[in-house]
Amino acid sequence: MQRGNSLIISSILASHATKYVVALFLLLSAVSYIYYQGRADKEEEIRIENLETIIETRKKIDEAIINSPNTPDGAREWLLRRSEGH
């Protein structure tokens, strides 16, 4: 009968160990998901910031083109005003 009891005890311990392994696996899976989701969110944020910078740069370029002199005389006057301002 002693052998039967030890078999039951080892069976119970094995089932508890399986539960702990499954719980540990689920915990590690959840932590991994949260970590990688955070990284993906940060990459998206950086991508949006880069696009906003590109848009601002494009606006400045367009404004410079619109405000640039169209004639040689206008360009000469602009250069003179610029050199006097510095």
C-alpha cells in the first residue's frame, strides 16, 4: 500500500508542477506582448514625428520659393538687403 500512496503523491505533485509551468508560460507571454507592443507604439510615434518634420520643412521650402525674387533686379535687391542686415 505504501507504493500506491507514493504514486498518488507524485501524481498530485506532477499536476501542480504542470499548473505552475503553464502559469509561468502565460506570465512570460503577457510580459513579452506588452514589451513588444510598447516598442511598436514607440516606433509609430517616431515615424509620425519624422513625417511632421518633413511636412514643416516642405512648408518652409514652399514659402521660400513663393517669397523669392522673380527677376534679376529683384534678386540683386534681395542680396543687398540681406548683406546690409548681417
